[in-house]
Amino acid sequence: MKVLAIVPAFNEEEGLLRVADQFKGIKDVDILVINDCSKDATPIVARELGFEVIDLPCNLGIGGAVQAGYKYALIHGYDIAIQVDGDGQHDPAYITDLIEPIKAGRADMVIGSRYLRKEGFQSTLLRRVGINYFSNLIQFLHKKRITDPTSGFRACNRKVIDIFSSRYPNDYPEPESIVYLLRNNYRIEEVPVIMKERFGGESSIRSFKSIYYMIKVTLAIIIDNMRKIRFI
């Protein structure tokens, strides 16, 4: 099976060095860096490391950058696409665990969760509050417990690649995309992973943006969930 790792990167010249080191020894996985109009040497470093690179003409944010990767995966006939952050938090050693449920035909998307075993870096307190909130919201709406709904370490099969290449949320897309898949009866599983602290770069969610994030994504999830009602 053809497997692609999509690495969205905005000002991640330091993080990409760690990503390259983590991918040493990982076979049969192609690596695509989506340079989201970085202001630093991200595209230069990515090419020097031997990665395939797409340079976006303007900053699209995490959703647009990841969707560009899914479009690439669809056009080039990949069977599985894996999202891997460009800041070094996601360990490619878990890729085999991520794709196994897909290869076995049990899941359409698999999420790497840091909260199944609660090992490694558990994120900040504010982020954990938000993660628990979205986990409860998704369970309330769809009776499905997703322990790490904001995890960007995810693997998708060809059907989901097709969907995400044409429909993917722009801002903070992980919880919203999960709800969309559950609403349309796609199968989602989680596997335990250990994540590391960010290496270089800057998080897109911090301080008061976390409150905006929770409100915006909650409204998007509720509106999306209402689409199954006939008058929407």
C-alpha cells in the first residue's frame, strides 16, 4: 500500500530537523512537507532534508495546509495518508500502529491518542480542559468516546482522503472533521501513542485564542451535526 506522511509546516525550520531524525529507519512512507508560506528557512531546510515540498502562495492555516496534502495524496494514488506535525511532537515509530486498523479493514480513520495510556507529554492544563470538553461533546452527540479529539497525529484510508481533499475545515479542524465522519458513519479508532513537547516553532493555539477556538469549533460541530435534520 502507498503511504504518505503529510507534514504541515509554518516556521518549522528547527522542528523539521527533529522530524527528519525521527523518520530515520521508517520505510515505505513518503514524506510531503506543506510549507504554509513560512517566513523562515522552512522550505530550504525541508528540501535539504530530501522531503517533497509544496510551497503555498499564501498562509492558509493548518486546515488549508493539511487539505493541500490530502489533494496531493488523492492525485498521486496513495492508499493511506498520515498527518504528522512539523514540530517534532509526533513520533513516526507509531505509524505501524496507526495504519494497522486501516490495513485490517477495521477503521477508516485512526487517531493517535496520548490519553489512552496517559504517558509522555500530556499538553498544557488549558489544552487538556479543551480536549476533555470536546471529547464529552462528541460523546454526547454521537455516543462515541474519542479521548484525544484534537490530536493531529492521524491516519486515513482512501475514502477519507477523497472526502478531506474536497471538504476540510479551515481552522482547528480535528474535532470538526471527526464529527463529520461520525455523522456519515465512518469508522474511527484510537491507538495509544506517546507525544513529545513541541521542538521549536510556535503553537497556533494559545492564551485567549483557546477560548475563541472552543467557541468557534463548538458552533461548527453543532451546525454540522444539524445537517442530518431534514430542514437543514
